[in-house]
Amino acid sequence: MQTELIELAIALVVLALIMVVLRRASLKSQRKAPATAKERLEEQPKEAPKAVEEAPVVVVKEQVDDEAAAAYKAGLAKTRGGFVARMGKLFSKKKIDAATVDELEEVLFTADIGPRAADRIFQAVKSNMSKTELEDSDKIWAQIKKTSREILSVDAPPVDMASKKPFVLLVLGVNGVGKTTTIGKLASLWKAQGKKILLAAGDTFRAAATEQLEEWAKRAEVDIVKGKENGDPSSVIFDAIKKGADEGYDLVICDTAGRLHSNTGLMDELKKIRRVADKALTGAPHETWMVLDATTGQNAIAQAKTFKTDMQITGIVLTKLDGSSKGGVVLGICDELKVPVRYIGLGEKIGDLRPFDPAAFVEELFEDPQRTAA
Ligand SMILES: Nc1nc2c(ncn2[C@@H]2O[C@H](COP(=O)(O)OP(=O)(O)OP(=O)(O)O)[C@@H](O)[C@H]2O)c(=O)[nH]1
Ligand SMILES: [Mg+2]
């Protein structure tokens, strides 16, 4: 009897244990599916909110990229509508004859790309392609694009601004080409990349030049060193470079006048600026960029040639492509000067500046609707 009682007690204890285990399991499974939104949020892994935050950023970035691509396309519309459209018309049929190839010569030589670049492209087609290839407009079009890419891809190392502190960039060019505007755009671009930037108002010749640069400095939220009107531009640039070095600036961008009383005067002044910059910081200026106005067509090539002899130009900024059908001049500039185009200006606003990428430029320029439709 006593043994039976003990066995009954053991069975009851086991039963109670089983019930406790079953109850716990049931509670656990209930907790797995949170009932309220708050519970759901609390149950989410720590990374979840981050993913939610990141999503709109991606969308905004895509929008910006789309807008930038559209602005780039629009900026090149006039040039695309010029000599590129004339070539596109020639090659709008798939199969063409020898006469069409000869017409290409005329279009190239009357385009604003300079005779050397025109000849280089024409010879790449006429002399380097087989008879059967010359009947195929797609092949010719591809050859024109390939040669243009080659002309534009001037062999030059990328600008390493971090290699010097401060890195000194001298900007020059004839009057009205867009030097001051370009400096404002560059300052804004590089400031957004986290650089500490100082502008030097080296155009003391024109009354409003300093105020104009000051306005750009405000827009780009960077600092500026100014001199007196009709003062010595070299001394402004000297002071700016010294300040740049003393106060830990990453970059000093120097504006210069585009016109003096005579052109010889301008060249001498610019040479003096170079010497003085080197005195302020040995090796400065580290880059000298010439700004050229695309609307002036082949005149831009002539200007660059004149300056290159005396001024050791290391880069070109081609402005006003948005207002010109003569943007093909960039081919002539690269071919004749062998100086890389660093940036292109596509409008008057602070964001209307793009780094120059030969492959992307050729793709945009030669995207001809007439050929695409053919
Ligand atoms: N459409 C267009 N206009 C531009 C561009 N870049 C500059 N400009 C305009 O060109 C004009 C001259 O620009 P500035 O920056 O003053 O030229 P600058 O070379 O400094 O002129 P100077 O100081 O007189 O030698 C201004 O009206 C600018 O807005 C561009 O890429 N596109
Ligand atoms: Mg200016």
C-alpha cells in the first residue's frame, strides 16, 4: 500500500513537471508573434532602422544622378546638333557608298574641331578601314567615336591635390572666358568634398572683379584674400599662399585678370605671379589651368597655344558648352596642345561644372537621334 502511494506521488510529480514544460513552450510560441506594432518594432534587429533610413538616401542619390545626366545631355545639345548631327545625317543609312565617305571630309573640315583633329578622324576612317567596312555606316560611326576618344584621352596623371598642403591652383585665360565663375564652381565642388579652401582675388585690374569673386566665395562658403583695386596682383597671391600655409588650408585657388593695358603686359604679369607664388611656397603653383570659352571655337585653340608657350599650362577648363554648337573644339584643343581637359562648364550656376571624362563625353556627343532612329 505504502509502495503504491509512493508510486502515485512520483507519477503526480512527473505529470506536474510535464505540464510546467508544456506551459512554458506555449508562452514562448505566443511571444514569437508580437501582437502590436510597438512590440514588432521592439523585436526588430538593431540594423533594421538603419536600412529604413538608408532607403530614401538611395532614391535621392538616383534622382540627383538622373538630373546630373539630364543636365549633361542638355549642356551638349547644341554641339550635338552641329557637326555631329551633320555626320549623323550622312551615316543614317546602314549601307553607304564611297561618295558619302568623301562628304565626311567636308563636314569634318568645316566643323570647329581644328584641321589636325579633322584630318586625324578622316584618315582613321578613309585609310584604316577596309573596303567592306567602308560600306557599313555603323562601323564608320564606331571608328569616328573611337578616334575621338583617343584624341581626347590625353596622357596625364590625375591631379593629386592631397600631395601638397596647401595645393596651389592658378587659373588664367583671356577676359570673359569664365575664370571667376569656374573658380566659384570648383570651390563649391571641392568644399563639398571636405577641403578647406581659400580664394585669392588676383584680378585687381577690373573694378568689380574682387566683389565678383567675393560673391562666389560666399556662395561656396569658402574664405577669400583680397587686395586693393589696381594693386599688385602678385602680392595678393603671395599673401593668400602664405595664409594658406600658416592656417592649414588644403587648397588655394588664384583668380587672375584676363586683360591688362596690353597683352604683353598680361603675360609679364602672369609670369611674375608664378615667380612670386614659388617664393611664397616652393613649387607653387602646383597646377595652372587655362579657361577657354567654347563659343569662340577655333579661337580658343589659338589662345591656348599662345599661353602654353609661356605659362606651363597643365589643364584646361572648357566653359559655355551649353551655349555653343562649337563644343567639338575640345577635340582640337586636346589634339594640338596635348593638355588634358579637366572640367567642362555647362551653365552659369554653381553646380554647372562637370569633370571631363573622354569616354562619357564621346558617348553623350555622338548619341545622334537620327542615327539611333535609322
Ligand atoms: N552659359 C554659360 N555661361 C558661363 C559659363 N561660365 C561662365 N559663364 C558666364 O560668362 C561670363 C563671364 O564669366 P566670368 O567668370 O566673369 O569670366 P572671367 O574670365 O572671370 O572674366 P574677366 O574677369 O573679365 O577676365 C559670366 O556672365 C558668366 O556667367 C558656362 O559654363 N556657361
Ligand atoms: Mg574674372
